[in-house]
Amino acid sequence: MIEEKKIMIDRIPALQITCGESSKGVIVFYHGWSSQKELQSLRGRVLAAYCYDVIIPDAMYHGERGTIDYNAEASYPLFWETIFRNVEEASQIVAYIKTWKPRIPLAVMGHSMGGISALGVMTHCQEYNTAVSLNGSGWWDESERRFRAALHIDKPKEFFEIMKKINVLDPYTHIDQLNGRSVLALNGGADPTVDNAAQKMYMEKLSGCAEINSDFQTYPGLCHFVTTNMMDDAVQWINKTI
């Protein structure tokens, strides 16, 4: 029987969804910009139905951690700050999982901002065996430029601090840290929110590395959504690679 409850991981509010059976692994799922953990409960339950336990944390400025005006131009620096914080807090979540479900394989997954975060977490946390990014990007530098162009916004006053962090954490410049592990990227072919060109270039770079198991799929005509087909493809990938 699938069970869901709220937990605190240090100071990070999260949903913990257990499959109620012998679990095949734990999946950490990161939500998108302006979302929150409760709005991802259905996706977590879908994953639990395939015999995975799931952790869905609230990102900074979301859910129990407060809200902001997500559409305001002034919030753009906070978008990147949230991604950086997701990566920085990943070790705390892994430490919790090791006490909750010791010696069990781990996967990381996310949608939109969560998909961008998932690839950062995968890059900088060696404990994860596999990652699935839904409508995300693994080339942060390129995506940053494309976001500002699409939103018609100037460089914010925090721009140099943002780029300093991107230069340190950008998955595109650390693909050697993925050796021996697996990455799947699933993107809508007509996504107007996260331009999938940057993801395509990131995944092309991964595909040239024999030590990394990777695959990139786009769904023609699909905008910034997660379909049942995407969830099915994600589960099949995790089943094979976790």
C-alpha cells in the first residue's frame, strides 16, 4: 500500500512516499519554478506504483519555504539561487536516505527548474546511479543566455554572482564526473519555456563519452508539459539503469 507523509530533512520540508513493497530504489524528485512538493504528489505516487520510494523536497522560496512573485523580472536571480541551493542541499537529502533506506540505489529526477536541478545534483553527488531530466537543461551557461533573451530582460545586478556559481556548478563543464552512470533527457519539441537547444547540445556532448550511458528524446509538438508517455519512458529508463 502506497503511503505518503510530510517529513523534515534538517530544515528541508519534503514529501516521503513509500511504495509499501520491497523497494527497487529511492527516487528524489525536484519540482519546477512556482510549484511545490504537494503538486508533485501524483507523479510521486506513479513512481511508487512501480515499486520505488520517493522523496519530493520543497525548493527554496516554494511551498513551506515561502513564496514570491514568480513572474516578476526581479525574481530571475532567485530562480538561479534556487537551483544552486537544490544542489547544495542534495548531500543532506542523501544522508537522510542512507539512514532511512540504507544500501539501496538512488535516482534523481525533476521537471523544468527541477530537471535543471536534477542534472546538477547528479553531477555533484556521486551517490546517484541515474538521472532523468524532464524539460530541463544540463548546459546552464547557454540556458542562462537563452532565458534572458526569451524573457527580454537585462542582466540583473546579481549577474556576475550568478555566473560565478554557474561556472563552478554547470554540468556541461563537469561531464567527467558522470563516468559509469546514466542520464536521460526528455524534452518537449515545442517547449517555449525551456529552450531545448541547450539540452540537445549538452546531451550531444554526453553521447560522445563511452563511459556515460545517455539518451535524449524529444516529443514533437509538445510544449512545457509532462505526459504519461514521458513518465513511462522515465520509469523504463530508471528500471534499466538504477
